[in-house]
Amino acid sequence: MTGPPRVTKAVIPAAGLGTRFLPATKASPKEMLPVVDQPAIQYVVEEAVRAGLDDVLMITGRNKRPLEDHFDRVVELEHQLEAKGDAAKLALVQEASELATIHYVRQGDPKGLGHAVLAAAQHVGQEPFAVLLGDDLIDARDPLLELMIEVQAREGGSVVALMEVPHEAISLYGCAAVEAVDGGAGGDVVRITGLVEKPPVDEAPSDLAVIGRYVLSPTVFDVLRTTPPGRGGEIQLTDAIETLIATEPVHGVVFRGRRYDTGDRLDYLKAVVQLAADREDLGPPLVAWLSEWLAARA
Ligand code: G1P
């Protein structure tokens, strides 16, 4: 007997224009902004691979060539490093091209996150699949996607990652109304009864924000085909999942680990400092310098 289809594919929308980071993103994609010494997008692909998903589809658009180049081989550079005997740098260069099988499809018109995900329909087919948004980085030490895939295998339907945020911040996110389920791992698994994209603070049904990780049933594609533009005039993934609730189970996994937001400038700077501070090679000297520098400013 064959069981329900397994999640094997990850979809990474990367067609956004990155206007919050202009002029840095005028000629190069925001996904290539370095977080310490690695482009943001590589953390996301690594996360998918850690969760067992090594078939990755990136939804791209114009100006996204550097993404394809980053995950491709650079034979001349590899030869040069080999000739120099620089094995450490060679490994770093090769790492990105050996991580996963990466496919690319262009979104065409950027009509919103839901529209971007719909561009994955043909590649994904009839299996549940994961969606990872590049602006949210999840710390490699705090598993989330693995847990979501387990919940999807057990409950079917779709699973959305949620995180409690300060009440005033909820209007920056998709927001979930939830109810408890029996046996949810320490209360971290909930049933989602409603979803609303970026509600005004006083209309938000909870402080549980949708963070950028989803494991979705392929029926979401049928729904997306008829989902009208929502908040901001864009076709919203949140609205399509809200529609799914009527016909399929939709669960939330409440994440309590470390998440870094690289989608806005201040949060991006915080992410770089936090991740560098945790690194063995850079952390100790960086933290020592930061403390001295802050003391000198006080
Ligand atoms: C998107 C989603 C939103 C979600 C957020 C997480 O919004 O539409 O529901 O909460 O990602 O980062 P964006 O930040 O792209 O505007």
C-alpha cells in the first residue's frame, strides 16, 4: 500500500523588487544581500535541504540572473582555488552549487505572493509542497519545517508557521484565528479557523502572525486560480489558505525559536549582528568590539 504523497519539493518565491533596500537592489536581487558572508537566499535553500527537500523551485523575475549564477558552478574560480591549494574557499564556492537541484520559473507580472506560488503549479503537480519566504530566516538550531512536514503527514491538508508578535505589530503580517487541538506537541500545534492578511490592529483575531513557512496541499493551486486581488491589490496566499479552511484541515505550528527578519533595513542589520555574534570565527571579536564601541558612545 502506498501512503499519502510525501513532501519533496520546496518553492521559494524570489521575484520581489526589493524596493525597501534601494539603491542596493537597483541592479542586484535583494535575495543576494549578504547576511554575514552568505547571501540570504542560501540560508533558505539550506533550510529546505535540512528538512529533506532537495528539489527546489525558485520563482524569479527580471534581474534575478545572479541567483542562478550563485547556485551554479564557477569552473574558472574552482580551478584557481584548486591550483592555490585553498581547500577551504573551494569548499565554500562549491557548497552552493551542490546543495540541491534548483529549478527556476519566472512569474511574469508580479501580482502578489499568491500569484507567485501559482507559478509553481506545473512543477509541483499533485503533492503537498513547502513554501519558504526569503525575508524570514529561521535559525538552523531551531527546527520548524521538519515539524510542519510531520504535522502535514499526520493531519493532511495544509500547515502554516505562526509566531506570537507584539499586538501593535500584527498588521504587518497575515494573522491567524486558532483553536487548540488534542495532543498538539506542547500546545505548539493548533487548528487554524481563520486567516486575514495584514488586518488593522484593532480587528486582528489574535497576536499569531504568519511567518514565511508553509506546507500546502496542492488544492491551493485551484483556489489561487480564482482568488481575487486582496490587500494591496495583490493576489494573497493568505486569502487562498483562508478559503481552504472550509474544505480541508489547516493547522498552525507555533514557532518559539529564533527568527531573523531580513525584509526591512533595521531588522536586516539586527540579523547580521545576531548571526555574526553567534559565529565561532567572528563572534568573540565582534562582541568585544561592540561592547567597547557602545560604552564609548554612552
Ligand atoms: C508575506 C505574507 C504575510 C506573512 C509575511 C511573513 O507578507 O503575505 O501573510 O505574514 O509574508 O513574512 P510580506 O512580508 O511579503 O508583505
